[in-house]
Amino acid sequence: MTIPAGKKIYFLSDFHLGAPDYSSSLQREKKIVRFLDSIRHDAAEIFIVGDIFDFWYEYRKVVPKGYVRLLGKLAELTDAGIAIHVFVGNHDMWMSGYFEKELNIPVYHQPKTFDWNGKKFYLGHGDGLGPADYGYKFIKKIFRSPVCQWLFGQLHPSWGIGLANYFSRKSREKTGNSDEKFLGEENEWLAVYCKDILKHEHFDYFIFGHRHLPLDLPLPGSSRYINLGDWIRSFTYAVFDGDTVKLLKWQPIESLGNTTI
């Protein structure tokens, strides 16, 4: 695929809307909507690479309350012809048709590859990839099973969503700010995963979320691993201008512009 002249492709992830409380989530949501407005003039495509929500489950006739500003903005952009793509994350893995039907947004449940202007991209949220962490990989397999999703759907939304939010809070309390710490190139498990992929196939860019830590690391063969950070503390994103990818920090005050990470 060739990007039209003057257009760009944007990548961002990890909004975790709903956490840690309503007021801070709403402020964050408004910033994201402002950012989307700021890029609509030159966005050819927009990729949201997981964990839009801190929890999301699509019952047959019910979706979680709230987030109308973001959902409305996404609908506005797709109606205007801007392609938007969404990857599920570990917090919002239970998407099952609402985004596709209501917003005309394809949803991906596994990493996916793309090719623009002769550059090869490998995209995914990042959870459950790389070496070790076998406990999480086992739990993820269970949670993504149709049986588990059906059983959860039998709970009344007040019980189900309340229970999920409780465990999400406990998970954040346990991990704290550990995601902010750089582990070193040899121990960054997504970088290790990228290097394993490169042994068999070349990609110019690997772009993930999940780590909540903005990273732009060189890989063998002139490849790069980019982690998008988050929109809780970092407010970072990546943009491909048809030639190269830059990792940038969005400044909420327009006069400050965007800065390269």
C-alpha cells in the first residue's frame, strides 16, 4: 500500500479509560479526543494498539457505560473516510462485533503485518509475547476461550463489570509503576521477541503497546522496536510519514507542538 502524498499513519495505545476513577478518566478521554482532532487533517490511517479501556465486555444487548466522547469521535473520523484499526489488549480483549458494526472499525485479536511504501510493519498489543511469563499466557488462553466469555456473559452487567473493575484495580495496586522501568535491551521481552522474528523474516518496524514505557530501540538489520507508551502519564504516539517512523510526545497546549522522544 502507498500512503497518499501529504498523509501520515498514526499509532497510539493504552488509554485505560475508566481507570482509576471517573473524573481522571474523563479528563484523559477529552485529551485523546483533542489529539484525534489535531491529526484528522493529515491522517491516512489511525491504529489504536490495545487497552483503549481498562475493562470492556460486549454483552449481546449491552456495552459498558461511558466513553461517548471517544466513541463519537471515532465514528466521526471513520464517517469522514479515515481508516481506523483497533487491536485488543489484555484489558479489553472481549470485543466481539460492536466496533465493527457501529464504528466501521476492524478489530484484531492477534498481531498483524502491514506494508506501506515498501516498509514492513509488525503490529500488536504485546501481551503474552516473548519468553517466559507462562502463567499469564495460560490465563490469557482461558480468558480468550469462547466458553469463558459465554460464562462471564451470564452474569448481570452490574455484577460482571463490577467484578472486573475490582480485579483490574487489584492488578494495578500489585504492579504499581513497574512498567515505567526500562529493563535493559537484553531483558526487554518484546525486544527479544522481535529479534526472534527477525531470524526468520525481516520487518522494518515492530510497534507494540502494553509496556506503558515509550521506547525506540534499534534491532539487527536496521529494524526498530517501538513501544508507544501510554496516555496515562506519557501521552506518546508514533507517526509514519511514508519514509520513517518517529516516536513523539503530544503537548496538550497547541503552542508547544509535539516533541520527539
